[in-house]
Amino acid sequence: MWPKANKNEHMKVGLFIPCYIDQFYPQIGIATLELLEKSGCDVSFPLNQTCCGQPMANSGFAALSKDCDKNFVANFRGFDYVVGPSGSCVLHLKEHLKDDQHPGEAEYIRQHVYELTEFMVDILKVDHLDVSFPHKVGLHTSCHGQRGLHVASMSELVAPEFSKPEKLLGMVKGLELSKPARQDECCGFGGTFCVFEEAVSVKMGKDRIAEHEANGVEYITGYDESCLMHLEGILKRDGSKIKAIHIAEILNGKA
């Protein structure tokens, strides 16, 4: 399944599982672990990891996340790379992680923390997947990953188009990929935005779903479970047959 596995066998990877995935979607964490292990990486899951501090930072209280930063550095120092299945959490770490007692280690983590799909494409150089998913799938491109991590191109730029998640999904046998017309429009989750601006958030989510429904998809996938969780809630409340599924579950072949 992984032609380049031998090249990665000594690569020490720290598995970062965001708190909401740990609590509500543990299967995504398992799928991420198995994907990295299949690549030949030496993967460890630090048991004392907690929230990365993004909720506080998003609400304007970044200073209150200092203990989260210290704990994160204590858990993830010493790894070659840190990988997580959440673009927004990874971007937060890249932009905000600090530790006055261990500044060098914090900086190293900031430079070597990756969202799962960018890690598979940019670092592992995956070019083949022996998995199948015979369904019509809509791809949701989340804002943090696209505009912050640059895992996909932005429509407003006059530049070549690319999408790392789309590249990986293209390797899955039987998968028919569908993209909405406004493929880089926000779903409305926005972290605490969906709490303080509930009506606007839901309307934005419904607009995203309407385009996927028009394409006749069976699943909506993406690389940020927070966005998928938001869309999943709307889908379930509306009684839709469309399901939300994280890209790690599809790529791992056990969805």
C-alpha cells in the first residue's frame, strides 16, 4: 500500500489528536494513527496531551493558553514531526505556540507540525493508495487549512490550482469526487463564531450543504472535523441522508 514506507521507518512522529476528536470522534484518531503507521512512521501518542489552546485564542484570550503551550511542548518535544487531523488546530500551533522556558523546542514544533493531508503529500510523498470507497463524495475545503496552511489554492488568486486533499482522494478507487460551485466558501463554523452568531453560522452551513445536495453526493468529507461536525449537525437535524466523514477514514480504507 505504501511504496515509500521503508524511507520513513525511522521518522519519529508525535500524533496530535485535538480534544474534540478525542472525545467525540475517536475513530478519526485511530484512522490517522493507522495511516501514519502504514507509511512506516514510528508513531507515538503522548497520553498527557490536552487542548492546544485554540478556543481561548479565538475568543481573544490567547494569554490564557500559556499552560496549554507549556504542556504541548512538554508532550511533543523530541519528535521529528507532529501530525494532527485538524487544520485549524495545527494552524493555531504554527502561529501561537510559545514556551518561555523552552523557546527553541517550541519554535521547532511550530516549524514541524503538520495537518495530516499536507504531511502525506509534502513529507511522505504518498503517490499510491490501495483503498476503495465506491461513493460520490463532496469535498469541503476548510478556511484554516486553505488560507492558513495552504493545503489548497484560493479562487481569488491568479495562480495555478491545487488541492492536497483532492490529490489524495484521487488515489482512492471508486470514489467520485464532487466540488461545490463556491468551493472555498466558509461553512460558518468558525470555532466560537457558531456559538455567538448561531443564526448566521447555520445559514452559512445550509448554503454549503445545498450545493453538495445539488451535486447528489452521498458523503461530505474534509480535513477539519470541526467544520464537518458543524455540517453533520445541520444534516442530521434536517433528516438528510448525506453523511459527514473525515478524509482520514476514507484514506485509511476502513470507512
